[in-house]
Amino acid sequence: MSLSGADHQEPGDDVLAQAAEWFVLLQEKPPSEHILIAWRHWLQQSEAHRQAWARVEIIDQQFRELPQEPAQLALSAAGRQRRQFVKGLMVLMTAPLLWSAGHRLSLPLQKWRADYRTSIGEVRKMVLADGSQLWLNTNSALNVTFSDEERRLTLLAGEVYLETAVDTQSPPRPLRVASSIGTIEPLGTCFSVRNMENRVGVQVTSGQVSVMPLQAPPHRLETGEATTFTMRKVAPVEPAQTSRTAWQHGMLVADNQRLDDFLDELSRHRRGVLSHDPAIADLRLVGAYPLRDTDRILSILESTLPIRVIRRTHLWVSVEAR
């Protein structure tokens, strides 16, 4: 692989972080086939990606060539050397990015180390120590920290639906759901929180929720209300839609929904790439679809709408106008 010439692209901090995270994922023995396919797809996307991966390989080789002191040898029996390499790689590859984010780990590695996480297509139900019940949607990650002062859930990625329980500790500890741009504090509530790009969505099924952006006044949501917020602003309140939390029951529900929005939602529950032609975006869809078989959902759409589903591979599917 040539690292010079007209096609040379110096990888930025975000690409270097991605390369380091791919290295972590590829440490499975052996890596799963879908991870290998996704990594190869990422590698082929740009020269900057290939440049970043070349740096990973160079750092890996440098770590392998480091002489080990006796104390280091004693600690390596349980894989300590590999874990140290991963930590060192993340520091070397992502130091500028970590500094700008307040020394936090980059998101994919945070997800990898989360207390609770789901894979793509998985929905998981849990009961917390205080009796609260929660459901994690596809490809989500959550940390749980209970202290004497509060019950804190940190949503790192994806979506969570929560049915809160009354805290039996005296005095009762507030329960808070934290994200990178703000905090949601429920008051005897059933509600959902979803991390999206640069914003967070909140929908209240029952009770009340206080939405508290980092740099804006708090806003209270009542039963049947929903909103999104950024770090500096809370969007106008809208009616909650029960279809948005049907995933909790393993369903994807469309109520006169645009096809492009439906496919974007479906893609969250599938591995690989699901793309679509802008020409079909405005088609409307009504129905309830079991998420246990996303390929069957695509087949149903193909039989009922003027579209065709092109399966280049199992992990690379596109939807086009017929």
C-alpha cells in the first residue's frame, strides 16, 4: 500500500479514533464474520482510512517489539500485555480527540466497556437494584451508577425505555438519565430516551419528566408529550407516538410513515448497510412488522410497494424504485 502520491489524505483525529476502535473490535478470537466485512468496508471507503489503519499496524508492531521487564512478564499471564496495548493504542491514536472531549473515551470503546449493551437487532429487558425496569433498544449502551445521593443511568448510545420504581432508601434518591448534552429526571414515570446525532429525544408515556440541557433552562414534559433537545435548546413539544416505542415489544410500527424514515429505523435493527433511492422517500407506509426477521420485512415491502430490494450481499442491501 503506497502512503504517498496525489491520493494521500492525512487522517484526522476522528478517523484515527475509528481505526483504534476497529483494532479493539478485531481482538475477538476469531473476529466474527460481520465484523470482518464491516471493517473491510470501512477500510475501502477512503485513503484516509487506510492511512489510519497503517498507523495502527505500525503502533502494534512497536508494542510487540518492546522488551519486557520481569515484572511485566509476570503480569502478562492473563492477557495484561494485550490490554495494555489497547489502552496505549487508544491514547496514542486519539489523544487530541480525547482532550477535546474532556478526556472521555471515544464512543465505540465506551459502548464496548458499558455496564449494559445490546448488539444490532437485540432488545434487552433488565430490572435494576431499585426495582426499576428498563428495556435497551438495538445497538445501545448504558452505564448504571447507584450512590447514596442519586440513581444515575448514563445513556452512551441508542435508546432506553424506563419504568421507574419508588426508591426505598430514606431520603429517596432522585433518578437521572444522563447524556452527553443534558440530563432527564423523571418523577414516577414511564418514558423513553434516545440518543441521536447532536440531540436527544424524550417521550413520556405516563408521569412527568424534567428535561435539563447543559446550557438551557429545564423544561417539564407531561404524560403523552415528546420533544428533542440539544445542549442549548429544547424543541417545541409534540404529541407522543406509541409507535415509537413498539420496539420494546419486538415490533416496528408505521402509521402513515414516510418510507425513507421507516427504512432508516429498520436499518438500526440490521447489520451492514441498508441504503435507499431518494426517489422512493415519499412513499407512505402503514403496518406493524415483527423485528425478529428484518429480511422478511423487506420482502413484504417489495410485494406491497412499487419498489425492489437489491441484495448485493447479506450485509449490503439497497431499496430502489421498481
